[in-house]
Amino acid sequence: MIEEAVASLGEPPFRARQVYEAITRGLVTDFSAISTLPVRLRKALAARLQPVTIEEVETRVTRRGDARKTLFVTADGQPVEAVLMTPPRRATVCVSSQIGCAVGCAFCASGRLGLRRDLSAEEMVDQVLAAQRALKPEGRHVTNVVFMGMGEPFHNYDETLRACRLLNDPAGFGLAARAISVSTAGVVPGIERFAREPLQLNLAVSLHAGTDVLRDRLVPLNRRYPLDAVFTACERYVARTRRKLLFEYVVLEGVNDTAEQVEALARRLRRPLFHLNLIAYNETGGPFRRPRPGALSAFRGRLEAAGVRCTVRRSPGDDIKAACGQLALRSVRAAAQ
Ligand code: SF4
């Protein structure tokens, strides 16, 4: 789009590169701030283009200050949320790939909305650039990007991968591919396609259950892509890429932390390069409960005893509804009012 606008103004291609660098590295949000451009070109571009595709509406910061959730609005008035997590030495942006989500996981706030529309690559990249702008005054940088916000990235495959390539572009934002992770609820054709991508991106699969009976209930997409199909694709992915594969597992007390699930998970996950990440459920007003203190580590202990490599991931941001599965409920309701 930048190239086309610059070319249509009769300017040489290097001007487009200057604009691209100013946006992705200089983090400008206004063409008038691009001092490398002649003033007439800045004005002409401002009349044709917007340098940012989403506008910040509100940012909420956790009590501990370790996460911030930003609500943006797109040019067509749709709400989008992204979360910046800043534990010591890291700054991870959790990016939304769609507005709402069609997967409809039983415990997820985003899933209750249904799908409104896909986000463009630029709308995804702009979530990261906004986070970088927030970090800049502290002299910090975005270290990781995870496509784990609202949406199923593989239902918007082409734009998600284009966003990954833009973020990775050494002439632009320049984030290492290994610092970018894409998470799917188990879209098998997406996993197969992702395994063939030349970039060394990370893959995560949201599992949430070890049996089809339970997963059909928690992740309705399982009826289309049952666990055998998902794991066949995962094993092919690992064989082809030799990369570690992370399985995300939101723990719902008394539902998916039972002995039956431990046994089923162990059967599927006792493989080299498979790793299970446990996340305590963050309550969103539905029927599920967060595991009581101690229950999560006990579940982890039983899994490890059964031979599953696993870790517990702390999910910052539950006091601002920015934790896993909590995105978009409050803001979309507010935006609809
Ligand atoms: S957990 Fe992810 S895949 Fe499931 S409904 Fe929520 S956003 Fe969609």
C-alpha cells in the first residue's frame, strides 16, 4: 500500500522504504513526523493514507504492573485487544488475529462472541508496534510475539503468516522468527501447511483435553479435527521441522484434571519435543472453576510421574481481564453499547 501510494505520487521507490522504516522502526504514527521526507510528500501521503490501522482507545495495567491490555478500534469501528506482558527480561505481546472467534471453546470469552471478521496483517502488526511504543520510554523492546489473543490464527492463515513475515523483516521490525509463536486450536490443514513454512516460527496447539469425548465438549473444533488427526499432523510437524511443539492446556478444576485425562495425555504426549504448558483457568463467569491453590501443581506432578514433560505458565493480567481466554468480553460489550 505504501509502495503504491508513493509510486502514484511519482516518487522513487526509496521513498517508500523510508516511510516503511519510519513506521516499523521509528514508530511514527503521523506522516508529518517523518523528517527524512520532503514536506510536500508528507502532506500528500497524509491526504491518502493512515500510517496506523488501529487506534488506541484504552489501556489497563495490572496491579503488579506486569501486564497491560490495550483496546484498539479498527477503521471500521471494530474492537481489537492485545496484551503486553512484561515479566523481568521479557516483553511479550499477545496478538489477536481475528475479531471474535468461530471455534467457540466452552471456557473462552472470545469464543462466546462468534466471529466478526479477520484482521489484516497490518492490523496485527500495529498491535505489536503499539506495544513497542509503550516500551520505548523505558528503553525496552518487544522480545516475543505470540498469536494467542482473540481468534484462531489458522482460520486467517494467509494474513497471520504475512504478519509474521512483516514482523520478522530485517528491513523493518526485525524480530527473530524464533521469537514468534502461532497458536492453533487444532486446525489440521493449518498445522500441515505451517510445517512447510520456511521461517523458523514456533507452533503451539491448544489441547485442553486428552480424550475426544471431553475435547468435543471443550473445543468444538475437535468434532471436525479429532485428536488422532491433530496428533498425526503434530507428529509430522515435529518430524519435518525438528522443532519443539508446545501444547497449551487451560486447567479447569474437576473437568480436565482427572486421572482419566492424565492417562490419556500421557499416551499422546510421551514423545520427544512435545511439551505441555499448564495454565490455570481464569474465570469469565461461566460454569468452570479455577483450580484451587495446590491443585495445579498436584496435576503437574501426576503428569510428570506419567512421563509428560510439562510446566506451569503463570498467566498475568487476570485482574484486568487480560489473561488467557478473557479477551474481548468487557470491551466488546462496551463498544456495542
Ligand atoms: S480459546 Fe482461542 S480458539 Fe478457543 S474460542 Fe477462544 S480464541 Fe477461539
